Amino acid sequence: MSELLPVVILISGGGSNLQAIINASQTGELPVDIRAVISNIDGAHGLVRAQEAGIPTEVIKHTDFASREGFDLALQNSIDDHEPALIILAGFMRLLSDNFVNHYLGRMINIHPSLLPKLKGLNTHQRALEEHRAGTLKEHGASVHFVTPDLDGGPVILQASVPIKRDDTIESLGARVLIREHQIYPVVIRWFAEGRLGFKDNQAIFDGQILEHGLSYDELTS
């Protein structure tokens, strides 16, 4: 692909998924032009990662705004200045208003640390361990999905799983899930850049077919 897909990446923290995307773009594996990395947290380490890669960074602190809508509008204006074709949430820890989400509907994706629709929301590793001990959950993982107004409820594109071990802690389980996140996020972004992935009628479309439940990375690579 000769043209690079213009993207903006939103972060709030360390930016390990951002680094995976940067690495894939630098090797030519991922045909994207990262036009900006924007954080709502001043001092987020992901900003350092972006700066070291020569990527422009911005900080728009949500605490500077009296309302979620005010923050979202400022964020939207900043994103739109860069004219991205895709907005990538990479550890962006803010609830977004419906107006903001609908403005980017079909061109904003997120990665969530669970096998959606299981364990939406926060503290997924702790909750996965609790369910495992209760005998109701055997595996955990990560999901990439389109963002819709339904929190963590947009159509799933790609998932990767990890087994839950008897001696797992939140940290050990989370570390294994993070490895899977780094594997699957660049894959989905590449699909979008290549025109293989789209969004229509609140559904993910891959190679012209509706993804009813999302694809399994493990099956694709087995």
C-alpha cells in the first residue's frame, strides 16, 4: 500500500499498546501515519514514547473542563485538526459522550482486556480471577472492537485468549493478556488501513462479510 492511513491515538497512561503500534509502523508492517498522540493526563509515559518516535503530542486535561461535554468538544476539535481516518483508543481511560462517539462512529476502535461481551468495564483481571475461583470462567483475554455509545458494547472485531492459571495474580494474568493485546491491535489497524475492515448498520464488516461474534486470533494463526 503506497498511501498511509492517517490516525490519531488517544492515551491516558503508559502507552504499551501505543508502542506496539509505533513498532509495527516503523518496520513497515503497519501502513499508518500517526499524526498525533493525545493524552488527557499530563505526564503520561505514553507521551514520552511518542516523542521519542518523533510523533506530535498534545495534552488536553479533562480536569480543565467543567463538564464531560466541554472536554469532549475540545478533544474532538483537536482530533479533527489532524484529519484522521481512524481514531485509536489505546488505554484511554475516559467515558466519552454519545455525541463524541457518534461523530466518529465506524472509525474509532478500542482494545478491552476481556473476551467481550464478558467483563465489560473496569477491573477485568480481578473479576476474571474471582469468576475462575467460582468455577464460572476458564479463560480470559483481549478484544478489539468498534466504539459505539454502548460502553464496551460495540461490535467485536478480533479476540485473543489466555488460560487462567490456578496460581494467577492480577499482575500475572494482566501481563499475559497485555502480550495478546500487543499482538492483535496492530492486526486490526492494518485490516482497516487495507480496506478489509468496515462498519455498517452497527456491525463490523470484514472482507465483505458481517462479523457476528468477531474473529479469533488463535484460529487465524493456528
